[in-house]
Amino acid sequence: MRVHALDKRHSSVGMEDLDEVPFFSLNEIAKATNNFSIDNKIGEGGFGPVYKGVLQDGQEVAVKRLSDTSEQGLEEFENEVICIAKLQHRNLVKLLGYSIHGNEMILIYEYMVNKSLDSFIYGPNLYNNTQGSMLNWPQRFGIIHGMARGILYLHQDSRLQIIHRDLKAANILLDSDMNPKISDFGLARKFVGFDNATKTKKVVGTYGYISPEYALRGRFSVKSDVFSFGVLVLEIVGGKRNREFSYGDHRDNLLGHAWRLFKEDKSIEVMSASLRETCVISEVERVIHVGLLCVQHHVEDRPTMLSVVLMLVGEGALPQPKQPGYFSQDSHESKSISSLGDDEYMITLLYAR
């Protein structure tokens, strides 16, 4: 039975966006997650916790539960509904259903057995003890290519054209075959055709992935996603977080380090040592080159995702990249960044509300 009567707090959620999505009762979800047991918890976001569940038919699912006190979560919930309910691609996480009951707002997704990419490229974390070195180069290249195809779909080929705005390793989920699936559309924005450049006074995203024009001027576009993708590419190759990277006496972050090595014709030194036995050197160098093209400081210098996909699998000459944005630790506007936890930061006050 589909519920159409919402309380005042939830009346802004458009039910027409859920017409094609199965409805689950709160009782079904509670049973599936052992009454939202802490033992079933697999993650946490700005919206609230995420639990692993098993439906009555035996299907494993991920259950995203909106925190009752999170106003930011309510906005993210609405974005998830509007965006992902209308999107279908093999490199996007699939929405399986939803539940709205009183103050409970829940989204049900396909369960990704390998959880998120961050635990595989940076090492163990709270929810996954897998070491980053277990991902070989063919797997990493497949993940990079799959992410690129998924973002291209969002920007160009989907029913709703979408700017994700929060592409990062924690939002790339991995299925049993290590295929990447983009998740978490809470900060996503729709656009039409080529009219995709927008300005906002509230800049929200994750430190280390946000493009310069978005962080400093509140301007975002598909090229903001391209920048974030480029950061991800270099992190996947190097096995290090951009924002935590350090090397010798240099103040370079990962982008700056990759740029310095590229200019010295030593790009392969960006690569994690764990990939030496499985890598194809020419392929790694090409991927690093494409990553640097994506993180260029100026919007107009960055390629589109269509160009990125073609460059990743092509063999032709690539254009020379220019200086990346945020090429050193000192170039970050750290005074405008406030902590949201142990490892997440949000830029929220660059402009007055």
C-alpha cells in the first residue's frame, strides 16, 4: 500500500517522484534491519545512519534512515528522491524502495558487498578492514573507467541531467565484482542542456575534492564534477588522500606532487608501490595525464566527461595540462573550512547567507 498522506514537515517531498519506486512499511524495514540494530550499521552521513538489511525474500539491502533532527538530512532526502529515482545506469547505485511513516523517512538501496572505495585505496576504516593494497591495477583502471561512464551519464545521457557536487571515494560503492556505483545524491543539482553554470551562497562539499571556482566564488557546473573526478583518479593511482598528502619538504598536496612529477617526466612515481607488479606503465601514465587535465585551475581548461571517457580508452596524443587548482597545501582557504567530524569537512560560510 502506497502512503500519500505526509505530515507538515515532509509535505514538500514530491510523491510523483516516487510513483515508480516500491513502498515498504516501517515494520518491514524494522524486521529487515533487526530493528535498526547497531550491529547492522554500515555507515553514517549528514542525513543519518545507514544499515544493512535482509528483506523477507532474502535480498540484501542498504537502508538509509533520515535522522529526525537533521534539517540538512531532509533536504538531502528530497534530492535523493528527485534525482536517483529517475536514474538508471550500471555505474549508479539503484534505489529499490522507500518508506515514509510519521517522522520516519527511509530509502532502500541495493547492498554493495564491498562497501565504499575509500577503504580499498586508503587502507582499513571503521566499517571495512580491507587493506588498500588488495586492489590491483586492472581493478583500479576498471573503477576509474566505470566512474567516468557513470558521471558522463549524469551530465549528458540521463533523463535528468545532474551535477553530483560531492564526488569522493566514500561515495563510490563497489559491488561483488568491484564495479563502481556512484551514490549519495543529497547535494546534487539538476540542469538543462548546456545551461549548467550556477552560483550559490552556500558552498557545501568535501574538502580536498571541491573545485576552486566553487569553493572561492560559489560557482558550480559539470566541470566541478570533472575536477572532483580528477582528484579521485590521482587518489586511486597513488593510494593517498589529496588533503592528507605530504612529500619531503614540499608543501604540495597530491595534485601538486603529481604536477611536479609530470613536468619532470616522472609521472609513474605517483603510482602506489603496491601496483608495480600488475600495472601497465603506459596505461598508468595516461590515466595520470587525464587526471591532471581534469584538475586544471580554470574551468575552460578542463575536458568534458565525454572527452575523458574517450581519452581513457584511446591511444592518441593528449593535450598538455596546465597548473592544477590547489596545487599546494598553502593554497587552501582553510580559514573557511569547519570540521564535521574526524575525517569530513564542509565549506559552508564562504559567503554570507
